[in-house]
Amino acid sequence: MLSRIDRIQLAVADRHAAALAFTRLLDAAVAGEDAVAPLAARRTTLAVGRAAIELLEPDGAGAVAEHLASAGPGLFAAGVASPDLEALRRRFIDRRVDFAETADQILLAPAASGGTGLRCVVSAARDLPAAPGLVSHLYEVTNLVVDWEAAARDYAELFALDPTGFCPITSEEYGYRGTLTMFAPHERLDRIEVITPFALEKTMGRYMTKRGPCLYMCFAEAPDLAIVRARLEEHAPHDWTGPAAVPAPDTLFIHPRALGGLLMGVSRTSVGWTWSGHPERVVPNPATR
């Protein structure tokens, strides 16, 4: 009952300052300003490609203020789209899952997903034209959990996902094991990456030791990472990681200090299939031919 990762929500102390960073680095544009009463927050929504970035600034006591007080600015919620929002709403009611609502979104607190640190905002799937921007869309949000197998089972049940389409993933380099909860494994990369760090001395392990189960980062696709890299070299030269010498990289990472507390990976279009079960779908990098 999920089709895409269509947005993320960030908790920020100053949403206008955070918006400038996304505008400067990714050519994002302001698409709206409003309030989210259940979260006691003012919201600035940015559009970049087909992705929405919702910047939430506290407007009193509530979940956003609590996140800032406990964890500082950064990734607050994964944004998923459903082709049938009302059916998903009924599913939550039938299963006695607590949620809050706005006019057009369902808000799930971490308790709704079993205490795995996954906070979600669910929107109706819409086929909208892409906005300008240096990334085309989001496709992944990473969730650090104690038991990735149990969490994956819970998410399959909560969102009516088919676990036979999930893709196991392991990284000795970063020290984790888990699965990609592919929403449409034969069509798109969209998923929640559910992983358990096993190397607690490495970055993910240290992060989870400090924060407990939580959201960690997101991934976006871009057609030309050379342009993204050039923008980073100009405006945030010390706040990104990736190859600097190759004509056009396949993957790079934008550090939290550059994007209002958000760690964002960016991969060249199709490269994500390398670790998502279908490496044959990767289109060769024209810069390396």
C-alpha cells in the first residue's frame, strides 16, 4: 500500500535558514508555507525534482520541539506515498494503530511502528510534474533498529508490503546487516532501509549507541553528479564525501552540517540497483566509457 518515498521531514530551529542551504546546494524552491498543528510546528515545504522537503520549526511544545531538544536538528520523519490513502487509514484503524491527521496527511509517531524509531508522514500518491532541482527524487530513508528482521516483518504488516520483494543488504565497510523493504521491487527503488549496525565502533554503530533506534539518513537520485559535486565544492567544500578526481561520480554524500542536520546520499540515476537486487539495470556511466 506504499508506492514511493516522496518526501522527508526535518526538525530545524530556523526553517528559513535551512531552506537557504537546500536552495544553494540543490536548487530547491519554496513550494508552500503552513502549520502542522498535531506536531506544533510551522512548515516550509521545498520542492526539488519530484521530492518534497518539509522543514518543521517548533511553534510551541510538541514532537518537533522535543526532537530538537533531545537530538538537535535533522531527519524527523520519512515521507511515504500511498495510492489509496483512505484504505491505508482504515488499515491503521482496524489494527488499532494510533495516528494523527492533517487535511491531507497521516502522521505516525515511532510508537505506531513498534518503537523502532520510525516516524512517518503518509501522503496520497500524486503524479506531479517534476520541479527544477539538481536531484530528481528521493528513494530511500534509512532506519537503524535493534532487530532488523523483526522490524521488517512489522513494517510489512503495518503497510501491507510484500516481504518476498525485500532485498537483503550487508556492508562490512559500514558495519551493518538488514533489508530493503522494496515497495515495488520490479519497477522502482523506493524503500525503507531497515538495518542493524554490528560494528559499534563505526559511524552507524556510534550513532545508534547514542540515539537508540532512529532514522539516520536518506538517499536521492540525480542525473548528473558532476553538477552536484561542483555545487558542493563551491558552497560546502568540507561538508561532503565522494570521489573528487573522476569526471562524474556515481555516489556522494552530503554531510549534516551542510543541510540543516540531514545526511543525504546522492546516487547517479539507476546506480542504486547495484545493491538493490538488479545490478543489470544499472546504466553505465557515460563519463567512464
